[in-house]
Amino acid sequence: MANEIVVTAARVSVIDPEKSIIKSYIAGATITKGQAVYCVTATGKAGLATAAAASNLAQFRGIALCGAGAGQAVDVLEQGELAGFTLAGNYDALVYLHDTAGVLSTAVGTVTVPVGRVAPMSDKDLTKVLRVVVSRQSTWA
């Protein structure tokens, strides 16, 4: 779809780990580095998040920092800045969960689930990165 944000998994990296919040989960399914995840309420494992329906699948919990197969550990960025995404929009633009499982978007999905914002790095080019902020107190329905 036109609004999908392209991720280059090999380039996904945390900009400032000391200022980030990273949580480890066990993957409930195959997860690729850079995909959006949620916590499966019945098992406590990580699954691919989607905004396609008002359900626990829309409860965004972060971005996978590594790939993992079912039963393997996966680190998830809950708060911080990430490189590896093609962010064509304006600085400070909102980024959302897409209706496609694990994918981010520049437009809202069926359920509006904000993931973060486009942020500038402090380099001379003001390189665009994804500023992820998980709102654990929110329920998207």
C-alpha cells in the first residue's frame, strides 16, 4: 500500500541506547527486525501488531530490534529513536500502525494506533529517524 513505511531490516538500529527503553519478549511467531509487535495477552509472548481490527492485536508495544522465530527471545524498543526506516514525511509527523501485521504507516489504519513521530538527528543533514513512544496506559479500540 502507498502509505506503508519501508524498513531496511539490516539497517534498523537504536540511535542512543542509553536513553532508550528496551524490553525482551519471547516471540510467539516469526518476527523480523523492524516489525511492530504487541503482547499476546493469553501467552505473554510477542506477536505482530496490526491496526486492522479493534483487538489485542492493535495494542502496540514496540519495534523488534532483532529477528526471532517462535520461542526465541526478541528485544523490543518501547521508547527511543531508530534508524533503518524510509521516512519521507515532514519532521514531527505522526507514524501509525498499519493494517498489515508488523508494518508501520504514514496514515491511520482501521484503528488509529500512533507509534511515534519522525524526528531529526542532530547531524548536519538532520537525518530523519523514527522516535518510538509506547503508550502502555492506552487501549486502542
